[in-house]
Amino acid sequence: MTFSRRAWALTALFVATLSIAGYQYHKVLSLRTVHAAGAVGPQPIQLPGFPFPAATIEGWVSSGNTAAMREHGWGLWAGLNAITGNTGGLPTYETWYSNNQVQSGPSAALKLNMMQVSGHPKREFQAPEQFHHRRIQIKYLGLTAGGAVDVHAQVLVTMMFNEDYARSVWSSNYENPSTIWNLQASWGTRPVSQRIIQPFAPPSVGLKPVYQFVNGPNHNGGLTTVKYWLGDLTTGPNNSTNPVTPDPSTWKQCVVVSTGSTPNPGNLTCFGSNTKANGMVSVSQFYNYQLSAAEAQAVCSALNLPSPCEIQEGDYGILVGMHVTTKEDPNWTWQSFWWNYDQSFPYGPPPSTVPAPFNNYAMCTGYSMTVDPPNSPNGTNTQCYNPYLETGLQLPVHGIKSNCMSCHAVASIGNNPNSLAAARSPRNNFGYLTFAGGTSYVSVWNPADDRVFYDCQTTTDFSWFLADYVAGSTPPNQAPCVLTASRKPAAKEK
């Protein structure tokens, strides 16, 4: 049984649950978002035919139709960044809910104030969960022997969710962590293959935009040297001073980003080296916005930078990457984007439908854990990671061999003692894959995977957002975990 078929089976298991919760789900779907005068609410993704039929996507995966998957990924990218009469002059994705708004529950839909009359959305910056994996955060900050920090190599993320995603959470009351903890306590001897939350409803979409920060026109002449990723996902690590963990602070090449009219002096070098910057680009080559005083302070706080902070009011946030996942298939679809400079697009250029400046970003797709064959323990690992995020993961996690689907497939909460919790964070039990082997395929039908990822856990339908949020709450007492080796053979669970 492939992972995809398993996901279909799991979805079928909850048909009865859907009918029971039908009234509540209908109630949530019937909400009419009320906004402050002039404010803009969450807008649908601008992609004709979205969501695509799951059977269509499964057909692409089973036949290895990479061209169709990439076309779909670019269509999503164009739709996410489309500006319409209803988006207040901003890309569609900037009108969506933040993680904190989803956690606030459906009442947030009645008092949404994400975008004021000024057209300025509220952005909630945070350090990427990928970097919580680091045991020594100071290493992430790129300290040199002299103690200097490459502030402009640091990344922060926001989390954004469309209205369908938010309503899927609210319809099951999952914004209340006790709901999922109670579900976890209810399983008894239920097979691990059935220990899952109510699956998200199509067409739920989750995003993780990734930002860096550059000087504004009144700050150091509006010039900033910014390092960039060179090469594809296989060769790129070689253009780093640390090919094993090539996070942004280790990249050897940089470019001058200009937010003002100061000419390029021609002698600016990449932080921590004598390598000259490889040209100058306008900030308009990125999706960008100017930071308010409050946003600048939020950035300083999220990066834990000392005072006086180098990030100031009037500086710019620039979009350097984004993870995108859509519930068009039980396994979701997965694509990642990153800013591309001074080279051909590693996996093909964006089509003409992608507007500027979003046509300056490269993309990889990972619609299966493995290929040849897809979603199989005998397949070859699918490689699709974001240079701004997974490159910071520390061993034994091999971020440069990773893909989104395999990582998110093990998103869960519970009390499995083997769940690699110490490798991810000191909170409750959930962990990353090691990606140390030749394949990143994982399955609840594999007892070895059960012991590490699934035994005594409740999986959260690929959502690390929910897993992290719930695991960060105070868990109730749980029965001692019984691992696969102590149970009857997992084959009987099929």
C-alpha cells in the first residue's frame, strides 16, 4: 500500500465523524467575515480550476509527470501573488490569516483587522521552526571570531493560511489544544494508522513566507550586501563555507541591494570575507515592504538582536523564499520558492503568468517522498528543500537531502519516547526525520517508522503548525507508551 492510498483510507475513516460534526462545520462555513471599514479580508487564490482533482495530481505522481507538477506549482505561485481589486494593492497571500489569528478561533473572523485602511497587513515575525532544531542558537547568528553578526543573513518567517485552512481548524475546535489532547487520550488500542485528526478540507493552503531585512534609504545610504544561493539544490551547498550545513550566513557570494539613489561604490564585500559583491540590484527585484517602527522592533526581538538594534524604522523586509502546501490531494502538494540571481533558473523559469517581481524566484516541487517508484521504500529520495530554511538544520538531520512531504508526514503530538524530541525542541514529543538513509519514505505500515514517529502519537494531517501549537501547551497525563515491538504485528492493521 502506497502512502497516498493510506491517506485516502484515513480520510474515509472520518466520514462518520464528518457527519457528526456537520452542523458545526456548516456553521463555520456560513460565517460572513466582518471587517473594519476599508479593511480587506482573506481572498481566494487566483488560479482557474483550483483545487485540482486529487485523481489528477495522483496521476502526475504515479506517471512521474514532473512538467505537470511544475506547471501546477507555478500556477499556485502566480495565484498567491496576484493583485486584484479586492486585495488592497497587495499580493493575495498577504490578505490571509496568520497563525495567531487561526489560534484565536472563529471569533477572529468577526473582528479581523489584518489589513487596515492604509493597506498595511499585520505581519507576525518569528524564528523558523527549522532553527529551533539547533542546540546552540548563537551558531545560527553567524558569529565570527570577532563577535560580529551578519544581521542581513538572518531570516524570519510568518505563517499564513487561507480561509479554508482556518475553517478546517475551527470546525473541529482544534484551536483549543485540549481537543487534540482529548483525542490523543481516546485512542486506546486503536492502530497507529487510524490515530489522526480530522483531515483538513480542500482547498486548504498553508504558507511559510521567509524574509530578510535590508537598510532603508536613510540608513547607510540604502545599500546592503546580501548573500544569495548559487546553484541548484545539489550543487548549491558547494558554494558555501559549510557544505554540510550551508545556512545563509555561510554563502560565499553576495549582491548589493539598493533602496535609495546612492551609486554602487564598487568596493563592497560580502560579510566576513574579501569577496566583492557581485553587482547591485534594486530592492524592487524582491517583493518588499518598508518597516514601521513597531515592525522593526518586532524583527529585533524575534532575532534576539542587542540594543541598539541594527534594524530600524524605514528599513525594508524582502521576501527571499516561501514554502507552499495545498490540500488538493490527501498527501497535499508541496512546493518551495527562493530568490534566484545571476544564474539560469535551476529547475526551469517561471511562465509569463507570474508577475514581477515574483518571476525572480526559483521553485522545486515535491509531490511524493520518493520517485522511481513514487512513495515507495525502494524509491529514490525526492529532494526539495528551501535554501533559506532547511540548510540550517543540524546533523543528524540532513536538511540538504530533505523534502517537505516526508518531514510533514510525521507531524504529530503524543508521548512516544523515541520521537527525536530532543533533536527538535525541548517541548513535547515530535521529531524530524534524519534523512540519513537512501530514502525518505515513511509509513505507518512500517513498524520501524512506528517506533520512531507514530506509536503513541496523534498525527496532525501533515500540519506542523498544529503539532507545534498543541505540543506547546500543557499536556495531560498520558498512559505509558507501548511501542510496536510490544504489540501484535503491524500487518494486521492494514
